[in-house]
Amino acid sequence: MPSLPVAIEAHDIRKAFGATVAVDGASLAIASGSVHALLGENGAGKSTVVKLLSGLLTPDSGSFRLFGEPVHLATPRAAHKCGIQTAFQEMTLVRDLTVLENVLMPYAPANPLGLIRRRAAEAKVREHFASLRMADIRLSDEVRTLDLAIKQKIEIARALFRKPRILLLDEPTSTLSGRDVDWLGEIIEAEKAKGVTIVFISHRMREVRRFCDTLTILRNGRHIASGRVADLSETEVVRMIIGRSIGQTFPPRPPANAHHGREVLRVEGLSTAGKLREATLSLRAGEITGVAGLQGMGQLDLFLACFGMMAPTTGTVYVDEKPVVIASPVDAVRADIGISLVPEDRKTEALFLKLSGKVNASMPVIDRFCRFGFIDRNRENAAVASVFRRIDVADRALWTRAAAFSGGNQQKIAIAKWLLAESRVLLLYDPTRGIDVGTKHELYLLMRAYAEAGGAVLFYSTEIPELVHLADRVVVMYQGRIVKEINSDALTEDAIVRAALGGAEGLGAAA
């Protein structure tokens, strides 16, 4: 445990939601002015602790002390008065308001009559964004129009605008690419130098080692261990997080000279009205093809165009070497095409959170279980249960709302629906975002098993090590174009980063 002075003390905190105990008598202490990592699997209690400190939830029992004083964090406003600000992974920005309105809400400066001093407020926010190297973000833009990574940066900027004494960062890098992670590292260093205490939740051990002084590990809502980051090996941390050791994080990859199956999907000269420019790419059965690139380099357009969510302006899509028109996702998931997409934001784009896991999984192919206009519930239940068992999702997902599950299990449900649809091409857009190390390992195994069974995978990740160790080859995008293809025998982080930054060697043919 850290030596005094202590910024945050939690003593015997318990929080339950019905029969589910999210935090089970956890105690921890965090030194003032430190950067402290809070680690654990999805569902271990990390986000619940953050919500308790943020005033969004109140503990059933136990107590908090801040800087030595007992506090009752009954509301977000009470937490704010104590100097606590939070940047959430599942962002709290209002989509229909502008960037400026989101940053100011609910504390916009007002005159004695209660009217907002908009010009003065805008000047302050503009100055704040400039100090964070975010001057290129237009304050008048509505949040709904912005990329996920930009939204995350605004979420962080809003928390900093309120000048916190304690800053809670809940998976802040899950949507950020390399340069933005560097940007966050500089911010953390600057805030630490001011004496701000930072709680950093992440599943990325590289960033924990880079940013954090100390850590606490939770498992099943209980405190497992605390200590200095430098004193614990990654193997020890993983073992404590999941309660067992993982012999090998990534599954074995086929040899570089392995023969893959026939071509399933090919795009030639594909462009969109957005950022994609003349992309040519083919996917073969049994192969995992990685996509690398800095944020906003056209990779999202590529995935959306292949799934019928963005109309190409030029180019042709071929399935089984025959030209096809994919005008919508309905076309993409047809049995004769068989393309599916797991999007970057599972909560808003992949799942209906208020519906059960079963309904989410069967919805794209519900007609397969219909006869004479009625759904055969027994057939539906049996088919979905079989897929859930295959990917290790609990049977309760058949009747429980998707919102009740951890992020890792939600992602499994999002993938399950395409396994049920028997898709031949799986488009995975940053599928391990916000997923714990144990579930990541399960998804890696699932991806490789899918490919070995004859499926083709197109896989984008903001974590370059995933591309290096999982993909059979990687295409690198820069300014909307595929500028380099790197085969497995030449795959290194350095090779990917150099091409992604637009280096001259990244503009050539396949490595």
C-alpha cells in the first residue's frame, strides 16, 4: 500500500445489483499525486469503483476518504465539489449538442441574470483546447459527426477543463491510435507534475508500465493485490487478473508459406466520398488479413464499404470472383455473399442493449427460424445456445439483456450472431477494444479457429502487437490508400509503424 499522504482511501466497499455482487468488500489506498492503475477482467468491479467515486452510484456498505477526510459521494455534483472528474470509456457526451456545449455542461459561466456568457466561455474553451493541442477540433461541430477517437479526446478535455484534483480515466486509450496515446501520455505527465492524482483503468499493460507508478488488481469484485508497477512482471499481473496463467497469449500462426484457400472477397479501385482512395485488396479462405493505419486514414470507410454501409464512388467488389453490388448490410449478410461486420462501438452499433443476447444473435437471420409466419422458438433457442457454448457465453444470455453483461461478453455476443449466420467473411474493426486480457486471448483463439475452418478475416486493430502476432499479412493505409502489404515473415511493429507514418519505404509493393 502507498505511504502517506493518501488521496483516495476505500474501506470495505460493497456494491451489489440484485444477486450480482459487483464490488465485494474491496479496500485500497492511492497516494496523492500518483498515477495508479486499476486492473482486472471485464466484470471485476473496476468500472463500478469508478462510478462510486464519480457519484453515479453509492456503496451498499463501506466508506471513502479523500485526502484524509471522510466523504459521501451521493451525486456527481458532490464528487465534482470534492475535485473528482471522470473521463469515461462509454462516453457521456450528448450526441446532438456541439463540442462547446458538451464541454461547458452543466457549469457554463453565467452573468448575474443567469444568462450564459457564451463569448467568454467559448474563448476559454478554445484556449483550453489549444493548450491540449486540440485546436483543430471545431467547437461548433455536433458530437454525432465526430470519429470515436475525437469524442474520447473531448471527453478527456472536458474533465481537464474542470481542473480536477483527482482524475479518473476509464479505458481512455481504447479508441486511440499511437500518436493519440502519446498525446495522452504527455497530458498525464503534465497533470501529475501539477499534483493531480490519476486513476488509470486499462487492459493494455504496455501503457500501464509507461504511465503508472502503482497498481491495484481486482478479481470478482475483491481486492487481490496492490504494489508498484515496476515490482511485478507481466506474467504475475496476468495471473492475478484472471486467476490462472496463460501459456501463450496469441495462438500459433500458420507458417509463412502456408497455402490458403480460394479468393472469397476482392475489392478493386474502391473509393468513397469520405477518405478511401482506390483501394485494392483480396481476402482468401483460411486467412487473417490485418489492416493498420493511424486514426482516420480510410480504414473505417473500407470496412463500411465492404459491408454496404457506405456507397463506393468508384471501384468494384467481387465475391467468389464475380462482381456484386452490396447496397446495404442486408445484401452483405445474404447467404450467397456472407459478409459480416463487428463494428468499433459494440454498445451503439453492434447490439440492442435492452434485448436479450439470444434476440441479438438471431435477429440478422430470424427468417431461418420462421415457418408460416411464426418463429420456431425451440429451433431458435437450440441454434443460439449452440453458438453461445462454442464461444463460452453463459446460458443466461439466452434470456438476459445484453446490457447486463461485461464488455467482453457483449463482444462475444456481437460475434456470435455472425457465427450463427454462417458468414464466410468476418470484418472485425478493433474487436478487442476495452476487453480484458483473458477475454482477448479467447477472441484470438476464436479468430484463428474461424480462419482454420475456412473463413476469411479482415481485422483492424489499434494495437499493433495484435496485428504482428495474429495476421497472416498486413496491409497498411495512409491518407486513404493502401500503401504497403507486409507478409508474415516480415511482420514487425517497426515495419508497420514506418509505413503507417507515410515513410518512403511504405509506398512500395509487398514486403
